[in-house]
Amino acid sequence: MAILIIAEHDNKSLKAATLNAVTAAVKIGGEIHLLVAGHNATAVAQAASTIAGVNKVLLADASQYSDQLAENMAALVAATVKAGSYFHVLAASTSSAKNFLPRVAALLDVAQISDIVGVVDADTFVRPIYAGNILATVKSVDAIKVITVRTTAFDAAVTGAAAPVETLASGPDTALSKLVRREFTVSARPELSAAKVIVSGGRGLGSSENYHKNLEPLADKLNAALGASRAAVDAGFVPNDYQVGQTGKIVAPQLYFAIGISGAIQHLAGMKDSKVIVAVNKDPDAPIFQVADYGLVADLFQAIPELTSKL
């Protein structure tokens, strides 16, 4: 039984999310092949070959994969699965995989199993439903399982012995779409989805000015990323890419500060796997205290400056 994992990368380096997907594949069991589709991505393939548990790396290097557009990626993956007789296709549950993997499932005429957080056996998986309030155990009878992996639920794979890298014939350019440009958020702080410490603010901060005035000094002291609840984003305190939650980013840092956040289900779905959760809210009945390891019922405008001054 062979498993195909689609690597996440930027043509220069392998994204950490791929390591979590490999761990999930190891739990399924079987020979693991990692597909690197890109352009001038030899360095990525070499890095991928050193992941413990990976038996082979397939490198599809062609200009039509430079931007990893969904149509080209889906065609390549579906053809590779059929040619290689793979029984499982995995990818980290990222924006990129959510774009092309459902297309792969459609081309293979199977149902996708999304966002798994556990592996029972080769056919049975655990995934959250109802914003993470219920864990459903799902058994698939499809011959090929197409799966996205919630990275926060699996440890990152470690480095192992180098696996062989094989060149894979590239497919045709479908020319159905093209990338016009990328716009990156430039920040001196850690990237939100990979940060070890996150300081998040909610509606309780009242304004964008209060958000930055109170949270940025704390984040600077902790070398933390800044996050926000959906309410804070909708109110215009911070841009959309700060949002943590079901419709934002799923995070699981070592330390998560929830400041002025009530703890709506939508937000909890994105951060409740954090190792330590610290909540500051003036409402003692706020739902956030139900998941917090440490809770402080206080006026955040007094508590946060005082906490920052003590660090």
C-alpha cells in the first residue's frame, strides 16, 4: 500500500506543514512517496528526501508548476495517482491544498476527507465537525482516499536517512488560469501560523488604536505573532490575515494569549489546541475561560500594560 503526499513549498524551501502531513501518513502505514511539483525546485526535493518516513521523492520540475496553480496541480496529481496505484493522497490542510485537492478528488471520482486530526486505521479517520465541537470518526470505502491533514493535530516529522529522488514527467500546461501577482505581508514578527507565542485581541479592545497600543508592546517583549478574533477583524482593528478561527488561521502555539476575546465557537475552533492558553477578560462568564489554562478576570487596559511592564 503506497501513500502519496503533496509537498508544500515556494520552489526554494519546504514548508513546515508538510512535516505534519508525513507524520499522519506514517500513522496510516505503508510506503510513503512525496511529490514536489514546482520550477527549479531541486533544493526542495533534496530537503524532502531527508524527512524520516519518506521512502521516495518524486520531482516534477516544469515552468507550469512554478506557481502551483490548481488546474495544473490537480491534473498532475490525478495522473500520478492513477499511474502509481496509490491508495492514499495526503496534503496539509493549507490554502494551497484546499484549492487543488478537491479537484483531484473530483478527477478520481472519490469523496475527499477533510481536516483529519486522527488516524484509526487505513480506512478510518477522525475529523472535527460543528466548528470543532464534535469529533466524527469517518470510515471511507473509496478505493483511493484523498485527505487533508490538520497540521496542529500531528507532530512534525524529524530528519532521517536520505531517500532517493526520482524525476517525474510533467503534464501539459492546462493554461486555464495564470497568477498575476503575489502580495506578501511584511512583518518583523513571526508568521502567525508558525509562531510559538501568539498574542490575540478581540472586540474588548474597542478600537484599532487600543489594539496596537496595548498588544504590540506585549508581543514585542515575547517575540510573539499578533492575532485577532473575527469580531476584531470585522470591526477593522487589524487586517484579515490576523484572524484566528474557523474561517481564519488554525494555530497551536506553545503559548496563546486571548485578550478581550469572549471565546465564540468560531474562534475556539482555531486555537483550542494551543499548549497553554491565557485569557484576560472582564466578564467572568466569558466562554474563553472554559478552555483557558490561566484566566484573569480584569480590565485589560490595566492588566496588559502592567503585565508588559513586568516582563
